[in-house]
Amino acid sequence: MAKARTIIHFECAKCKEKNYSKMVSKKRKFEKLNLKKYCSKCREHRMHKEIK
């Protein structure tokens, strides 16, 4: 049975630390996600970009 979801990772836009991950559908067709999350290294909320 094939899996319908994949794991994507997020990294901080400033310090490039990989902090978060999320499961998403393989069928999605839009551009990469950008979320505002807390970065423990910078100690403040920053934009996190999707990487693979």
C-alpha cells in the first residue's frame, strides 16, 4: 500500500536551523509553504521556509 502523505521540514529564514516538520498530501499543487513559527535559536518568531 502506497502512502498518500509525505513529511516536509521547515528551516528558519535567518539562522537556517531546521526546527519543525509536517505531514502533507502528495497531491498538493501549490508553491512551498512559509509559516511564522518560533525559532529556539533566535528566540523569537520568524518565517520558516519549507525544504525537502
